[in-house]
Amino acid sequence: MQKHPEKLLVGELSFAWLLLALAGGVAMLAYRIAGFSGISSPGAFPLGISAILLLSAGCILVGALRKQSADACDWLDATRQFCRQHFPRRILVQFHRCSCGNYGIRRCYAP
């Protein structure tokens, strides 16, 4: 059986880079708490957790970089594909009915 290579989902690479940047920000804030002077210092636990977060974000980014590129040819096509996949019309119509229409939240979610 031949295994098909996974395709990169629209927005997956951007999300991976954003996750890595936010993990770096968390690491910087964790270092600002008390620095790292020893394993029992007040900043050791936040630094350890931020190191795990950075490692996880790096693994996710490497995994995303190894996948085949998405079928989108430019950013506008990628945006359209992203919106079609994550915001289908039935969800948007239901959200509009509940938030902007004459129906209250109770009416939309009540059986």
C-alpha cells in the first residue's frame, strides 16, 4: 500500500510560525520573572514550561515544513479556501440569526 504524502492545510504554516513567536514571548516573560539562577529558583518552573512550549512549537513547525504545499496559488485564493473550510455558510447564518436577528440566544439553542 502506497502512503500518500500529507498536504499542507491553508493557514497551517502561518499558525506554526505564530505559535513559535508566541512561545518565544512566553519564554522571554518567564525569564523576566526571576531569571534562572538554579533549579530551585522562582523562575525555574516557568522557564521549564516555556522550554517545552518552544520545543513543541518547533516540532510543529518542522512537521509543517515537511508537508507538500497547499493547492492555493496566491494569498487571495488561500484566504478564500480558509474561509470556506473554517466558516461554512450554515455556521455564519446561524451565528447571524442568534446575534443580530430578532431571535434571542435562548430561542436559537433551545430544543
